[in-house]
Amino acid sequence: MSKKYDCIVVGAGPAGSMAGKVLAENGVNVLVLEKDPEVGSPLSCAEAISFSGLTSFVPVDPEWISTQIHKILVVSPSNIRMKLHHPNAGFILNRRLFDKKLAEKAASSGACVKVNAQAIGLLKNKRGNFCGVMVLENGKEKEYEAKVIIGADGVESYVSRWAGMDFSLGLDQIESCAQYLLADVKVESDCVEFHSGQSLAPGGYTWVFPKGDSHANVGIAVTPDLTSKRKAKEYLDGFVQKRFSNFKIIESMMGGVPCFDRNKNLVKENILLVGDAGRVVDSLSGAGIYNALLSGKIAGAVVSQYVRDGKLSVSFLKKYYEELMRAKGRLLRFYSLCRAIFLKMTDEDFDAVILFLKKYLDNQVVTGIEPIPLVKTILRSNPKLLFLLRHLVW
């Protein structure tokens, strides 16, 4: 006999735990499923988030902050360097601990959180409607029924596939990523680095994020469509050897980061997709933690209203997508446009952009940057980049 819940959330990352927390706080009977034995492991993340991106959702707990960032260094292909000073730029998280604590917040609010519980399929009732999740839990198959299912199961989302939602990605719609946690490296303790260039990281960039005590997350994102002969790890190895004279690799990880697709619907019947499962990612930077938290929060609020009312039709759940797009859609679409231009840029273009920014921003103290006006200014400054717009169908 299956156990019934109002809502089942598949995945206990930031999106899933945030959704579970909001649902539980609203009195919804919610089950959060995590396939791994421990929330937060294995890790596949660069762990950076802006100050406002974190504090908008949860109070900052120093326990899960590895480093607070006050500076941003951008390096062009020919080593043109521009540094910004920002008093509250952001944080490098301890994602393992952050994810675990967020899941604990969901549980303490009343959510049932199960680890080592892997979703293996969706259940349908006699009318053909989705009505629950089949789970492999501690080696045994179990069935859990629910009125609503939230897929928070990451870039490889099975929930979307089982629901018949096409979230396949082309080779130009995903970034292949590799990252090392390095020890014994010399980095500025409060400065993140971004290095660009098509020869260095085709269709992407490299990063150096300090984690304290001479440790740093050092990674790379590349676009597979532009790197058919080399893997992300090979590009990363070359960058690490060039950037650091001494280092020790103490951890490595690989993964993929999806790009946002405005043509994908995140709701089908009573199935909602949040975070990476719904491709709710800033396509230019690959940043996803803030978007995961935001999508989880909005999904949790909409599903709570649907469950509590009891008389609303399932079409009400489309409100999740509408509210998410109202809150973030303009930027998500804009970053997708920026990525399309970014993929066509040469090393000379990157040099020109950073040289232009250096004239106005180098060693300046800023308290915030509006991305859309900034990018418009960059495009106007470089006729060649404006010309690229002619080749984009948008």
C-alpha cells in the first residue's frame, strides 16, 4: 500500500530543499526524496553566490561560508587585467554543509526528508494522470502517492523524461565543466578570478575561487560544440599548470551546466521543474544557486496555494512558470542572448571588451552592477560585437 502526500519533491539540492521548506511552512504534507545517502554529496558546484542572492532567502550562517568575496579580477586572453572592489560581492559556500543545513530547515519545518531514496519512475492512475513516484529505498521498491510532483533532480532530470517533457540539450546548450579543489596555492583570500578566451576555454571561461587556508576551487566551463577534440579536464590541466607554480589536487569533479531555453515549459499537468532540472540557469555565467533557490521558493508557494484551496484546477500550477518569468525571465532571456554573442567572440574581442571596461572600472569601488545597461554599453563601444547581432535569430 502506498503512502499519500500532498506533494513529492524529487531531489534535495537547493531548489528541492527550498521548495520543501516553503511547502512545509505552509502546512503542506510534503516528502523530499534524495537519491544519495547524504544530502550535499557528491558535490558538483563551484560554490559561488552573490551576497543578495543568498541573503534574499536565508540568514547567513558563518558555519557554511568558506570565504566572503570583496574583489573580482577579470583577465583577458592577452593578460589584460581588470579588478573591481565590491564590499559585498558574494560568498564561496561550503555547499556540502549548506545543502545539508537547508534540508534540515525543510525537515524542521515539517517536511519528511528521505535519503538513499532514489526515484525510479512516476505513477499514473486509471485516468492516466500522474499520481505519485516509485522509489528505490534502501534496496526496496516503494510507492508514494501525491497530488503534485516537483522535479528538482538536476541537469540529468529523470522526472522531466518520465513526464514526457523534452528537456534534451544540444551541444551548444550545455557547458562541460571540470573543477579541482586545490591546496597549497597562493590566491587572494577575498578575490575571485575569471579568465576568458576561446583558446583557453572555448565557449566558456576558467575561474579561481578562494576557499581559505590556501585552498581554492579552480575550474573550467567549455562548450562541447567547440571542443570536439579535447575534454574540459584537458583544458583545465593546462590552465592550472600555467596559473600555479605549486599546488596539490585534493578533489576533482566533472559535470554539466545547462543553458536556459525560453521555449521550454516548466509545468506539465501536475509536474513542476525547478533549478537545473528546468534549465533555470544564467546561460552566460552558468550561475545556478540563486535561480535554484528562487524557483524552489516560487514553486513551493504556488503548490501550497493549490493544495490548500482544494478547488483549483491543475492548470493553476502554471502560475509557477508565470511568476518565475515575471521575477527572472527578462534576465534569463538576456543572458541567453549574451551567450549567443559570447560563443562567436574571438580572443581579440575579449581583449577589446576588457580593455574598454578597464578604462572605467579598474580598481574602482562598486556596490552593484546592472548587467543589461552594462552589456548594452559594451556592445555600443564595439561595432564588431554589434555586427554579431545580425547573425542571431531571437
